Amino acid sequence: MVKAKAISKYAMHNSGKYPTLFPNTWTFEAWNGLEWLVLDSQSNVTKEDWVKNSEQSFTFDNNNYYNKYRIIIIKANGASGTVRAGICELQMMEKISNPSEPNTQFITLDSNTLELLEGSQDKLTATVTPDTAKVIWTSSDESIATVDQDGNVMALHEGEAIITAKIENTDIAANSTVIVKKPINDSLNSILSITLVNGITKEYDVTNKVLNDYLKWFDSAQGTSTFKFSKTISPYKKVTEYIVHDKIASFEVREY
């Protein structure tokens, strides 16, 4: 994992060619786990400024630690259409902290994605530096999944929600996507009605598991391959019927 840093200065060096491509307007941004934050913005840095000084450096206030930084160039000097920038080097300088104070803050989660069934739960574990930092837990959609302040996630309804663990009083956060699915109930029943080529119709009261097994068999089998159905017919304890694949004319499924 990339170690988080508190960047408070950056410098751009031009290529020495194509002054119309030198950046004129831009923002310097950091990713806090949820969105890009603008830490610094510059405008109207002319090509004359770049010719006079091939390195343009900028200092700003930032005490927070982030894993990702970027520059968004909005406008170049004289360029039109798609913005292309003639930069040959970008440097970022880390803020120097007081040695007596912790100089790193970051947070990670033990899982980026959780898949849960409705009504089930799981736990996310956050690792923070310093380990005394307080973590605040939130859910983007509490109708789908909730989270308590110990990281315990409860799946409520089918859908997706973002669980965020954030270091208190900072913008430093980590996310996990929770995907909630409906449980598969193999005990639900359907009526499977099979019409044979001789015109006889067979009906079976089957569970979803048996129905799915039959559908898989029907798609892959051929010829004299058979599928076994079990049912109770008085006065017998159990009756087993075998349906031959090439004797099936059609079938339908009626769920209830």
C-alpha cells in the first residue's frame, strides 16, 4: 500500500518547447476516499511566466495525509480544444512535521467489498495510524446496509451501499462496497408440467433445487438420457418416475 503523505508544495517544470502548451489554469487535488479535494488552484500563469522561469512552484496549507494526488489542467496558454500540457516533470514535497508529533495519519479496511445476503451481517476492521485515532463509521444508504461504530455491517435490503470509515476531524477515509443479495430459497415450490410426444402430461410438485437440476439436465442431455422424479402415491411409500429426454415434447413451470 502507498504510504499517505501530507503534501504542502509542488513544482512543475516545462519542456522548454511549445510555450502555447504551458499550463495557464489548473487545480492541485487530493483523494480523501470519497471525493477529490482541491488543495490549491492557479490561474493566468502566462507563457511569459513559464519562459522567465521554467519551474513554477506553489506552497499551500495542508496538514492532512492522503494516498493520491493529481493535477487537473483546465486551460493551456493558447491551446484550443483538448487541453494538452507541455510539462516534463512534476514534483511534490511532503510537509515536515514536528518530530514530537505523529507525522502520519491513514486508514485502511480489511476488505474493499462485502457480499451479504439479506438479513446477514459481517464485520469490517479498520487499521489506523496513529492507532489512537477515533474512527467514525457511516453508510451511504441505511435502507440497504447499516454499520455500527464497531464496524459491524447488517444487510437489510437488496442493493449496494458504501461503508465509510473516517478518522474523526479529518478528511482521511477508506471505503468498502457492500453488495446485498436476496437469499436463494431452495424450499420454494413449483409445478413442473411435462408433455410427452405421445400426448401424455406428467405433473410434478418440485422444489426450486429440483427444478434447477431438471433445467440444467434438459439443456445438456440428449437421446435416451433420463431424469428421475420422486413422488408419493397412495398406497405406496414412494414412487420414482423416469422421464426420457427425447420423449419430451414441451414443459411449463407454474410457481406458487
